[in-house]
Amino acid sequence: MRIRNRHMNVVEMMAQGVLEMRESYELDHMTKNNLQYFLDRFYMSRIGIRMLINQHTLMFGKDKTGHKRHIGSIDPNCDVVAIVKDAYENARFLCDQYYLASPELTIETHNAKLPGGKIECCYIPSHLYHILFELFKNSMRAVMEYHDDDQNEYPPIVVAVVSGLEDLTIKMSDEGGGIPRSVIDQLFHYTYTTAPQPSKADGPCAPLAGYGYGLPLSRLYARYFQGDLQVYSLEGHSTDCLIYLKALSEEANELLPVFNTTSSRHYTSGIATPDWTGNNPRF
């Protein structure tokens, strides 16, 4: 428990360091790639370590405050729609505070295995909540800023939850104006953000908002159990965010970085010279 509490502010401290580096130095393409590679592996390792600590303390600690149905931090029958609603309500509270209004939520469900039945899976509720909360914040901000602030109704955020034989997919759609295709590849970079730069706090750690860490960390949480997070956009209209989870718990194995001599070479190997025309070749 002491180890977990001691490292509680690691993400904020690292984010502050990246921000200061971005302000002080001009980062070339290779530096950005190395930074992305390092932070992805660093934060994925942190997710795995915190998972083990939480699981141990919840299973064998003195203070057992978890739900009686849970196995440590794992819910064998995680109610996906309930977590969607919970994440929405908390994000809506922040949106109402900032914009004095917020878009409504529409939920659609489809259960291919059990038509009409509740959609459940074996998952860690806090991980799913983190992903959904970040996506809701982004969608709400996009909708509120894209549409006139004097109108009474805003287009709703539509969430489709679909349970298939292998995948459980959550699609969040908003009509917040979309994202240019040239920006899509940068959304998961730790050095990119569209939010205003956060003010420097008096204490050692600044707030996380505005650092551009929401999507990169959310994708790592999704990938931790062999899932994924992808963003698709229609610029000028809408954005779709898709969360892929494993419907079968036996396929949801941990995805962790391997540290060896091969991985260390990543920082010294040069970047391949582009051999296609255009500023952003995709081959």
C-alpha cells in the first residue's frame, strides 16, 4: 500500500516533465519517436504493477471494501452499460461546470450471444471507467465548442455497446465537428494536445488536464488485456471512438513490454529514410 501511495503522482510528474521539455527544446522526429516508445512501455509497466498491488491488497489486505462479487479488482460479470452511464454522469458534471450545459447520452446495445440480454464481461471496472471517462470528456468538449453556445439543445453522444463471439466493442460517436485526417496520427502522442496548456501549480504536481495524456493512457488501458482503442473521424461532422475488449476472458492475457538488448537498440537505431513523395508517407 505504501508503495502504491508513494507513486500516486508519477503520471502528473512525468507529464509536467514532458511539458517542460517541449517548452525548452525543439523536439525532432527521432526524439519524439523515442519518447513515445519509452513512455508507452513505462506506463504499461506501471499499469501492470499497480494491477498486481491492487489485486493483492484487495484479496489479502485488512481493508476489504470491494464488492462481494469481485475477485480482487476483477469483476467476473462487469456491467458495461452501467459503467458507461457512470462515466458519462461524472464527465457531464465537469462539462456542466465549465460550459453550463452538456450533450445528452443515447445508448444502443446488441448482444449477439444472448439477444436482448445484459452485456457483461470479465474485466476491471476501474480500467473501463478510465477509458470511457476520458473519451466522454473529449466528446463533450468537442460538441460544446463546435456548436453555438446559445442554442438550447446539443447533438447527443451516441454509445453503441455490442457483444460478439470474440470481441466486445464500444463505439462512442459525437457530432463535434470531427478531426482532420492529418491530425489523427498525432492524437495518441504524449507531446500533442488540443486543450489549453495547464497553469503551473504551486505544488510539485500539476493537474493532468491539458497535457495530452488522456488518449495515450486510455489506449494503453485498452491494450493491457489485448484490446485496443481506435479513432475515426469525418472532418466537419463527427468522430467515432471504438473500444475493443476481449469477450472471452481466456483470451484477455496481459500485454507487457519486454526489456532486453533488442529493445534498448530502439533508441540508437536511425529512422528509415522516407522513399515516398509527400510530407506524411504511410508506407
